Amino acid sequence: MKRLTDLLMVLFFAVMLSACGRQSEESYVGQSESPKSTEQTETSATVTEELSMDAESEDSSLVDAKDAQIKEGNDSVVNDITFDFETKTVMLNSGYEMPIYGLGTYSLTGKTCVDSVTTALNSGVRLIDTAYMYHNEESVGEAVRNSGIPREEIFVITKLYPNQFDHPETAIEEVLEKLDIEYIDMMLLHHPGTDDVKAYLAMEKAVKEGKIRSIGLSNWYVEELEKFLPQVNITPALVQNEIHPYYQENDVIPYIQGLGIVVQGWYPLGGRGYTAELLGNGVISEIAQAHGKSSAQVILRWNLQKGVVVIPGSSNPDHIKENTELFDFELTEEEMEHMNALDRGEKHDWY
Ligand SMILES: NC(=O)c1ccc[n+]([C@@H]2O[C@H](COP(=O)([O-])OP(=O)(O)OC[C@H]3O[C@@H](n4cnc5c(N)ncnc54)[C@H](OP(=O)(O)O)[C@@H]3O)[C@@H](O)[C@H]2O)c1
């Protein structure tokens, strides 16, 4: 009986030991797998976090770089895009100086264009605005080349039209050939349009290759700029928009200037078909009379005092000369306010 009891005791302890062993094995598994998996989870969480932080920091460094570019421009707004009325130039964020008044060549073609640009250059004008769409780049180039004025002293702006945006590199080569003046001082995109970012990036490439010195935009307003700028690398040096006393863009101008970008106004005299009414405006005529100047000169001076570059168009030698005589008088604050009060939000062209 004692033997049987002993045997049962042994069996009992054996079962107990085996149960403990299993439990400890389970515990081991539990302790080893779970922490391992926790560790893995933690590790992968860390990796994911690190990766996402990397991605974030990469993203933000890209954003920072673009911001920095814009901020760089911003600084230059305060320091550099202020007009120098002595030299009659403004320093662009590209590092190049641009005259603050010039000649627009829209609707001037062939001999009329060559003669007008020649008259302007002989009158001291050093900024000429042309565009693919004006069909006069060859004429502008001819007048510049034949002027006898050192190339470096003349600043030529041209523009790519939206129908060129899908083949910008060829378009740039073509205009270089047409102008035939070694390089382009400033190239703008004429309007927003399909492939405008692609065209702008091609202009950026041409800047790096020394074919174009500065680049910018035309007919871009606040919304368009907010969408466009994050997609490009070089902050535009210039935005050329419709600006005249009846369409003043008083909300747009400070926004653009605040980015370190110079603003240039097209249709400064209202544009063909509108000039007579604008130049005959009573307020403007009165201010003009007070200074012994013409209405056109008052409008152009008002632009300059607002930090807006002017490019009036003309084929009349007297007008071309008159439009250069803007630096021997100054509008008072009150006169500026009277001019500002003429705004009607009245656009004279569709874009
Ligand atoms: N980026 C764009 O989308 C865009 C659009 C339009 C224009 N632009 C550019 O902006 C430039 C200016 O525009 P615009 O030429 O069409 O219009 P504008 O400069 O507003 O007006 C030109 C008209 O004003 C007359 N004029 C010029 N000076 C005068 C003066 N001192 N006294 C009286 N009349 C005077 C001219 O006639 P006379 O020939 O008889 O002097 C011409 O008929 C264009 O030439 C072009 O380069 C750009």
C-alpha cells in the first residue's frame, strides 16, 4: 500500500512539474514573442516616424528653399526694388538693373517699329517691350543693333505666347534668332495658359544657359501667382499687368511688390481707343496744368511714384520724347490721392 501511495505521489509531482514546465514554457513564449513583437512594432513605429519625419523635413526644406527665394525677393522689395530716380532704374531680384520707363511696341510693325524704337533710343529710352504676338521682334532687334548704343545699355523685354508653351525651348531659340541681339534681358509668359509651368521651367533653363537674363510673368494676378509660384524655382523678376488711372490694381500691386517682384503697367495711357478720354480727364488735366506738363506725363509720373514701371506705346516722335520727360517734377501726396480716386476697375482689354 505504501508503495502504491509512493507511486501516486511520484506521479502527482511528475504531473505538477510537467504542468509548471509547460507554464514556464508558455510564459517564456509569452515573454519572448510578445516583447519581440512589441519591440518590432515600436521599432517599425520609430522607423515610420523617422521616415515620415525625413519626408517631412525633406518637404519642408524644399518649401523653405522656395520660401527663402521668395523671402530673398521680399528683402529686395524693401531694399532693392525702390526706384532710383537719379539713374532712372530699378534693381531686379535677378541682380540686373532695369530702366523704369520705356517704349511699348504693341501694334508697331515693320518700318514704323524700327523708326519708333530708333527715335526712342535716340531720346534716351533704354527699355523696349516687345512680344512674339506683336510680330515685330525682328524690327526691334534691327533698331537695337543699328543704334550704335552698347548692347549692355539697352534692356529688351519679350514674351512667349500661350501657343508656344508646349514647345518653349524651340520658341526661345526662335526669338533669340529673330531678335539677334546676343541675349534677352527679360522674357515673360504673356498670359497664364496650358503648360505655363513647363514654359517657365524652360525659361529658367535658358537663364542658366545665359540666353535670358531675367524672367517674369504678364497678366498674373494674386490668385494666379499663389498657385503658380510654388511650382517654379526662380521668383519672377517682373509682372506686367494692365494698369492705368481707370484700372489701378491697388490690391494687386502691393502684393506683387511685397514678393520682391517689380510691377510694370501696360496700357498706361488707357490703350488705343481710350487715350483721348483718359488724357482729357478733368482731374488729370488740372494736375498737368499745375505742373506745366501734359496729362500723359502726369499719368506716367503717377505710375513711377507708385513704383510701377511704364512702357507707353507711341510712333509719334514728339510723344516718344515727351514720355521721357518725367523727372523734372513731382506729384504731391494730395495729387497722388486725387489720381488714386479715379479708379473705376475699368479694364480696357480682356486679359
Ligand atoms: N502684356 C500684355 O498683355 C500687354 C497688353 C497690351 C500692351 N502691352 C504693352 O504695353 C505697351 C503700352 O500699351 P499701348 O501702346 O497699347 O497703349 P498706351 O501706351 O496706353 O497708349 C498708346 C496710345 O497713346 C498714344 N500716346 C502715347 N504717348 C502719348 C502722349 N504723350 N500724348 C498723347 N498720346 C500719346 C499713342 O499714340 P501715338 O502713337 O500717336 O503717340 C497710342 O495711340 C504696349 O505697346 C505693349 O508693349 C502689353
